[in-house]
Amino acid sequence: MMKGPNSYYISKYKLPLDEYFTFGLSVDCVIFGYQEGEIKVLLVQRSLEPFKDQWALIGDLVEPDQNLCDAANNVLERLTGLKNIYMKQFFAFGNVDRHPLDRVVTVGYFSLVNSLNYNPIASSWAKSAKWFNINDLPELAFDHCTILQKGIETLKNEVRHKPTGFELLPLKFTLLELQLLYEALLGCKFDKSNFRKKILEMNILKPLNETKENVSHRPAKLFKYDVERYKKLEEEGFSFQL
Amino acid sequence: MMKGPNSYYISKYKLPLDEYFTFGLSVDCVIFGYQEGEIKVLLVQRSLEPFKDQWALIGDLVEPDQNLCDAANNVLERLTGLKNIYMKQFFAFGNVDRHPLDRVVTVGYFSLVNSLNYNPIASSWAKSAKWFNINDLPELAFDHCTILQKGIETLKNEVRHKPTGFELLPLKFTLLELQLLYEALLGCKFDKSNFRKKILEMNILKPLNETKENVSHRPAKLFKYDVERYKKLEEEGFSFQL
DNA sequence: TCAAAAGTGTTCCGAATACACCCATGC
DNA sequence: GCATGGGTGTATTCGGAACACTTTTGA
């Protein structure tokens, strides 16, 4: 199993009789984005066997001196150039037969990026990277379909109870943009007036003295997500719910 | 690092220059119980170095041909003799320095058992096992305190949104018993009438034609949790909430 | 007949819903 | 002035909280 251009990963499990078992540990990242009112996920086309040319989640083996979460952050940074992005571990996949060549246990992470800001970088282990609508996915390598579905499920669950969704929007956004995002995430419709009332009463949005420009209608006020404020409220027992 | 009485676990990560890195994968189980109106957790006293004699979560290394979840189930069965118990993976702990001797990544599982039914079994790697109140815990080996806290957090979260708590009760229970369990789990009080109304309207309890016996007051009706019914309702979009 | 818990009914209040309406801007 | 989305106000409904009350059993 190749790891980068010039090193092999061969973990071994020593059995009582001096036999070794090959064994690997990796991370896989489900990178979510939001474009044109739809939730997207970033996939790469594999340039190596196994599953050469098939679409897959981006991932890599964990280095001996590397924390799990650092491995995941590195993977994201190598592909997108983005640092300090929201990232969350959601599940470890450890079935014996999930990898055709070796025993590889992989830990799934998902991250949320504002996908309009940049173009993903193709790298040595990936021919190309592309955003896919989460409702229109290609066939995936390994058990990445399972991993991705679990990631989507976790995201939808998290978004309901924590103010996570903001990470998918630009820093400054309008209330309608926020509403449309949540409608895409949760697969439902909200009443405009009620949505505004609810989110504003939470006091986790900081109104900016700016408005959207170059629109052919009344320009909307821009808001910023106020993390500090949310953290303070959370300590006081407030719980986000949408 | 010893694994059982007669076998060693030595996973190795092969660096480019034929050097190997020792590397382990384990599971740790947070076993929850419920006794005398309090949530308990089962801990064992280590009989081996490192952290000899200290209290710890029960766990073990994963075998080469063993699925992660099977490893967790085996650990539980070896300690308690119980099979087919509710068990859920909650997090993978992969910091480089979490184990003093080696790089060991561990995956945390929690399970819910009706702890009145049996006594835990002391085994080769554990002097003794004991139930601890989750609000009165001893110092723990490794990073088991972190793991345990994360397990508790996950349980409390899950219990709110899924009918999980029932696993902690005997098969047949009264509504008051259920209420007291949820009060212990969530750390709050419920109004008797409202609690009953809410839980009964969910239609996930099957009333039995039996009553509690040998009580010096009006005997309470017994109920059973109806998993089938819940699964059907869940498919129709129902979501448990307490 | 009394204690203790089982079990029910009713009122009240606040939050969520539905919906109607006015406002600002570009073309 | 009209199309488009921004933004606000209000009546109605529904579910949860609070609390009072009746019932059944053993001692």
C-alpha cells in the first residue's frame, strides 16, 4: 500500500509464532461545501491502485508521530490549502475486510468549508478533485460510500443542535442566505418571518452596518456569526435548536 | 505490552530506512449501569503495568482478524458474561502520547446494561471490577478520564434524542422507574403527569397485564419497551425527544 | 384509617405557525 | 411603476408546565 511517493506503510501484528500481520491506520475526510443552494462534498479521483480512477474520499495513512486530528487537518490542507477549518471526527471504521489489500482501520472526519473561496488542488495521489452534490454521488472506492453516508448523517444531526452551519457560509451573510442554507441542510422549508425571529432572538448573530450591494432590489443587511457570544450563552445553559 | 497470558502485540510502522515503529490498536469500553437511582460505570483495577493497581476502563487490543465492534463486544462479554448488549462506538482517541509505552490508538465504546442481573467477573488482566457512581470516580489510568467523560457526554446526548435509556432498566418496568431513570440521566426533574402523558403518547411502550408485587401501596402497571414499534415510527418520520 | 405511591384532569402560558402586509431598490 | 426580495406585525393554534385531585393497595 503506497503512502506518498517514497514510503511504505507496513504495520505488523506479531503473532505468538513470530508471524507478522500487516495493519494500517488512516484518516478519511468528508469535506462539505455549499454552492448554489446545495450541499456539496469534495471527492478525488484516485491515481493509484487499488480502485485506480475511481472517485473516493480524500484520506491518508497516519504517521507514527502524528495525532489523529493532525493527520486529518493535514489531509485537508494538502488538498485545499485551507488551515484552521472546522473539523470533527465522526466514526472509526474497522471491519476486517474493508480494504482489499490489508487490514486498514480508518477514522472519518468531516469538515465544513466555504467552497466558493478557492479551487481544490490536485496532488500526487489524486488526478483531480471535484465537488459533488450529496444527492447525486458517483460510485465510490472502498467502503467510502458507507463512510460518506455516516458523515452526512452526523452533519445533519449536528447542524440541528449546534450552530455549525455558519462555517459553510461566507463570513458576512444575509438572513435569507442563512435560511436557504438550513433549508438545504435539513431538507425542509422555513417561514421567513419565523426563521428571522428565532435566529435573531438567540443573540448569536452580530449585525453589521453593511448591506449587500449590486442587487436589483432592496439590499439586505449583513450579519456575522458571533462565536464568543454563543460560547458564553452555552455556558449559561442555552442550547441551540432549529 | 502484554495481551492476555501468552501473546504479544507488536504492530510496526515501517519507515523508509527499514526502521519499525511500534503501534497498537485497542478498544475501551465504558459500561454503564443503573442502581439505586444512580448512573454507574464499571471499572477494573489493573493487575499489570503500566498503571498497575489503578482503576481503568476495561479494554483490549484488537486482533488482526477481528472487527472493531467484535473486539468491543468480546471485552464486554469476557468481563460480564453478557452477550448481545446495546453497544455504541463514540470516539477514537489517537494522540501520540496517550500511552506511556507505545503509540496506541484506542476506540471508545459504551454499553448499557441492567446492572442488577449479575456480578462482573475478575479476569487475568484485572484484579477486581467495581461499579462507580459517575459523579464520584477514582483517578483513572492512561487518558481514561477523558474517554469516560466523552462517553458520558455522548450517552447524555443520545438519551435525549433516541429511546436508549430503556436498556438500563429491567425488561419490565413501571412508569415511575422510567421517570427516575431519565431524571438521573438528564439531571432534571419531571412532572409525573406530564412525563406519563408524553411517553405514553409516543406509543413505544407496550402495556403488560401485570403489576408490581409485594409493595405496600397501590401496585403499578408494568410496561415493556416496544423496539419494533419504535423502528416503524422512526421510518415514518417520528423522532423521540424528551 | 392512614401512608404511600398510582394514576387522571384541567387550567394557563408561551412558543411555534401561518399569513398578511409594507419597504427599498434597480430597471 | 413594477418586479424582486427585504423586512415586520399579528391572530391562531398547539404543546408543555404547573398543580390539584382521585384511586388503590398494605399495614
